[in-house]
Amino acid sequence: MSLYCNGHRASADDLAGALTNYGHFTSLQVRGGAVQGLDLHLQRLQQGTDELFGVTLDLAQVRAWMRHALQSDDLRDASLRVTVFSRQFDFRQPLHAVAVDVLVAVGAPVHMPADARRLRTVVYQRDLPHLKHVGTFPLFEQRRRAMRDGVDDALFVSPGGEIGEGTTWNIAFQRGQQIVWPQAPALRGTQERLLQAGFAPEVQQVRGVALAELEGFDGAIACNAAGVWPIAAIDAVTFAASEAFCQRARGILETAPWQPIMAVGDAG
């Protein structure tokens, strides 16, 4: 993996600010120098920067730095993680105005395995769930515990039994041809939004989904920027139609446009 800070190869001094663990990020899959839902990723970065730092992010500059990182590593297919933080941020004086820094990490492209996953439910909700912030420890720990106990991942539910999101992904359910997206507080993912835009409105619902409803669904899928995959079971409930539902979703994503990292007319 290569790291670039504000357009240059990151030094130890550049990375020291990241140790404060205050910031946010987005993760992207790049193919042929383009990204599906690039505009959604940039919107996420702008929203997080405004909320956490109170400043406007220069999105054209961020795109230029993303392109520079890919070109420096001579890659057109890659995984990118773009993190916004500040080397000036002081947790003792968190209201002080600071300039933000942008860290671009470049790695090998990720391809999601096709195997269906088995999940267990956990009563948990992320802090500030609408933000993709850098407080990821509990997410990875919940996944680790689930795998230690013999399943593949964890699905978060509220104390009242309402389904939210997975550790690093969103979930959707199917009953016949109808698709249901849980609306409990969660990070609204870019892949989720691409799928919602691709499926016909009349076959979709966005509503609260209670844990007690699971037996009424015949399929379930999980999705994030790395792809979409079928859910075989949640706790003791199995889903016979998840593979078909997953193929249906992948067909939608095949039609989603790939947006070049740099827009026509951009410098660089």
C-alpha cells in the first residue's frame, strides 16, 4: 500500500496527525481509472468535512490528488481510501479552526468472494452512524467475535430489535420481487444508493425492519463499495432466494456508470 498526503508521498510527520483518530473517510474501488458513484463518495467527504471541521472541502483538489496517487503507482485498477483529518487538530481545543489534510491510500483492487455469508445479530449502534468516521475499532471487533464464534459477520440491531446495518456494509431484504431497505440509523452506503437508483421505485420500500420479520423474507444481500454478496442466514433464519437476489442486484450494478476520477477539462 502507498500513502499520499496532500498530493505528495506521506512522511512520518504527515501521518502523526492521524494518530489523534479524529477524521472521516471513504473507500472506493477503481477500475480503468473510474469509480461507480464517484459523486456520492465526494458528497460523503464534503458532508463529513463540514460536520467535523466546519470547512468546505476542495473536491476538485481531492480528485486531483486521487489521480496523482494512481498515476504515481502506475495503476488504473486499485482500492482507494481517502481520509480527511487535520494535523493541526488539538483534542484539548477542538473548537479551534484548522485546515484539513487529505490522505490517499492506494492498494490492490478488492473482489468480493461469491460465497454466501452467515450472520449473527448484535445489539449495537455506531456513534454518529451517518458519518463514515475513523472510529472503526468496535466494527472490526464485532466481526472478529462473530468469526470466533463460527459465523462470518455481525448485523447490528437496536435494543428494540430494529435492524440497522452490518459491520461495514448495508443490508437489503427480498420478499418475492419486493425489496425492503431498513431505515434505522446507519451509514447510507454508496452501493446501497446505486442499487436504490437502479431498481424500479415500485418494487422498493425503505422502512423500519424488525428482527421478528426475518422469517417473512426469502432473500437477503449485503453491499458496500467492494460489491454485493448473498446472505445465507441471520441467526437461525435461512434465506433460500439470496443467490438469485444477489444476481439481480449485480445486474443492476452492471448498468451503473463508471465516472472517471478526473472530469473532462480538469488539469493534471
